[in-house]
Amino acid sequence: MAALAPPTATAAVELDLSGWRAFRDIRIPENQPEGLVGVALESAFLENCQPDLRDLRVVSPGGSLVPFTVTDAAAGAEIHPFPARVMNITRTPGKWTDIWIDKTAKVLSRGTLIQTTSKGFVRKVEVRGSDTGRDWYVIRMDGLIADIASPIPVSSLAVSYPLNNFQYLHVRVLDDDQPPLKVEGILCNPPSSNSELTRPLDTRILENRSEPTGNATTTVVDLGEKRFPLVSVTITTPAAEFVKKVRLRGGSTPSPESWKTIFEGTFFRLRKEETSTENLTAVVKPHTCRYLMMELYGGSAATVPVEKFRATGGIPVLVFQYSRGLESRLYYDNPAVSQLDQAKALSVTDLAQTESLFNEISLGPPQKNTSQAGSKPIAGPESATGFSLRRIAGIALLLTGLLVLFKIMLRRRSSHYAEMRRNSRIIGTRM
């Protein structure tokens, strides 16, 4: 894995913090080594920031900007399938279509995507693999692909299988006396991202009702007070076969006026004999909502009951450079700020590694920013050092003054005694 890049070098400048309404101390353990560190940002914090986080500022104890970046809360990097070379296509009329594939190297893959212009079909698929092109091993025997137009259009052309690095693949599409598919090509899906920047959310179902007259199911869920932005939703249902539209609405409260649509798509489970394929997961753009409403509607005649509801949160991580003993502050909530100071952005080459940076680092409670003009140094090693030097200098000056005063008093006392002795001698002589 690529290493995290060092921060972009920038000159320390004073920051006017008068426009920021709040800040939080970044709590870092005393034994934390110097280098890149990160702090996870929960939804309760993000709700008080600009949507694009342009108002975030990390400020050092001396009152200067600290370069930083914030990782995307989305669940891992986007995975793009790669093309494989189709060596040959053979057809056995009324039985199957064989597709022989060369990945050109022993690269890992976890599934294939069949590119076809054919419409209106449901076909079973078998997949085998080989290192030599001669000895074949079964990878999957119960795959299913489909393209249907009604009651709701569904196109499901991917077949997943256990991760393997076979160079050659043999995909067999069972035609079952139907016209063979018009195969345009094959794509292979690479391994999914191993990023652990996601967490299951503590969901509590508040409402789960079916409406037989409208063939709809409505589920309302509380995602919890302490949570990360929602990035995906998965349901479990006993329904054997269905196609339904799905709509997700998010809100800060469970009241109707707070709901805003954050996702629309299709959930389905298709079946042919003992083989099935399904999509019961919605991947959404990261959203900080506390409450979630899911609606399954249209499509199949029967309602689809929801047995379990699983929500996943993505963890946005603020990453910055840490120097031992310097605990910075994170300023936020400035509606008037126009843009993020790009000169203070941190360059990080592999954000997936940030999952190991925030285990023991946290934000303190929110505090109101009272700065009116210019920045105020944070109480810390820098300001404490300056205070100590000023105190020492003051004490030294005071001691010097006392020493001078003491010398003056001694001189005056010596002069007084000398004068008294002279006067006594003069009086004695006259007598």
C-alpha cells in the first residue's frame, strides 16, 4: 500500500477567527507519536458545518493554520470493472451458449458482467476457471442474469463468484430452448475495497407497516444520536420473488415536514427454479440524517414485508500533521465563509490508511468562540513558554530594583554614622 504523503509546506500566518461561531479541542493522547493523525467526524458535528466543509479550520496553539484534509465518508473507493478478451463463443442450439475468456494474466476477480443487447430474458449461468485453458474448475453453478421490462424494468447482468486469480474463464449461459443471447463482451469485477472506514449504525425501527391496498411497505428508523453519515441500507425479507421501487427519505426529526428524498431506485429478487438473484441494498450519497423513512411500492402485486433493516455509516476523518505536545483546535460553523483555504490543504496519497489514525483521538465538547478581532493563542506549550519567560524577566527586574534600593539605603546609613562621629569629636574638643 502507498504511504501517506507528508504535509504540504506552508508559512504560518495569523487567522482572523471572528467569523467562526464554535470550536472544539482536539484531544490527543500524551503517548501519540508525531506525524499524521486523524479524528473521526460524527454526524452531530457535521450538521453544524457547511455541507462541503469549507468552514473547517485547524488552528495551532500559536494561532496559525494547520494543513489538513477530510476523507470522503463514502464506503470505500469506487470499483470499476475491467474488460476481458473473449477468445471464442460457441452455441449448442436449444441448450446453452459457451463464452471462453482470457483475462490476459492471473489477476484477481470476484465476478463477471455480461454485455448483451438482448432484452426480455431470465437465464441461469455457470462459471468455471482454469490456469492453463485445459483443466477447468467449477467456480459457480447457480448464477442468474435477467433483463425484464415489467412490471418495473430490471437489468441484472452480473454474476458474482468467490475471489480467484484464474487467467481463463468459461461462462455458460443456459438457453433452455430460447434464442441465444447476443453477447457483445465480458467485463470482470476486481476485488472490492478493503477500507474499514465504515461502521454499522444502531438502528431502531419506529414504524413498520404494510398497506395492501397500495402494495406498499413503509419503514421508519431511528439511526441513533451518536452516528456517522449514512452511506448504505440493506433489508432482509422473506418474500420469494418481487420487484419494487424503493425511496429513502432522511430527516432531523420523524415529523413529515423534515423528510427529504435522498435515494430512489429498485429492490428486487428474481427466481428461476432453484436459482435466484437479488438487489436489496441501496448505496446513498453520505447523509447526516438522524431519522430515515424507506418506502417499497409499485411493481409486484403483493406487499414486501421487512424483517430486518441494516444501515451502514461512513466515517469521514480529518487528517493533519501532529507535533508532540501541541493539541490544536478545530473551528467550525461559519455560514459566511466563501471557500476552503486551498493553500492549507494537506496532500495525502492513500486515504484508506487513515483507518489506523483515529483510534484514540477525539473532539472535546463544543465551545462558543468569543474571538472578535484576530486570533487568540490557544493555552498550550507555546503560550505557556512565553508566559514563563515574561514572568522570569519581571522577577529579575524586581530583584535588580530591590538590590539598587538596598545599596542606596546602606550608603545613606554609612553617611549618617560618619556625620554623627564628626559631630561627637567637635563637641568633645570644645569642652
